[in-house]
Amino acid sequence: MTQANEPRFEWGQQVQAAVDLFNDGTFPEQPADALLIRRGEAGEIVQVGRHTDSGGVVYMVEFKPARIVGCIEPELIPRQEPIPQQTGGGA
């Protein structure tokens, strides 16, 4: 078995959303697929953990008061980095 990757981000680190983040059902008070966090919105890592089944790193990120969202590494970039260009042909 291969060793799990070390987390890219750490507790207290300032990050930003690399992509728009939508409700996957973890916010029952919001409609399914509702936009929770816009690409580029700043936040802070408040917890680092691992997904029980996959072992992948999961970050709890506080983007605004009372809006803590679970994120995976491809959804985040360090706060000081430029936001990547969106690719693909959305509507």
C-alpha cells in the first residue's frame, strides 16, 4: 500500500477558492447545487483531515463567518497565488 500524500495546506493558512463551490448536499438549508462560494473568495483553513473511505485530504475552510465548507486540494490555492483561468465552454 502506498503512503498517503502529505497535506498541501496547513491549519491557519490563508487560501482562496480555485473554482466555484456548490452545495453537494452538506448544507440542507440550501438548495441542491446552490452556489456556496465564488471562485477567488478568500478563506482560512480551520481543520485538516482525511476522508474515511478514500484517505484523501479534506480541508475545512472558513470562507466567511458561519460558512465553513469542506474542500479538497484541487478546489483551493494559496491566497497569494493568482486565480487560474477558467477553462472549458460553460454557458
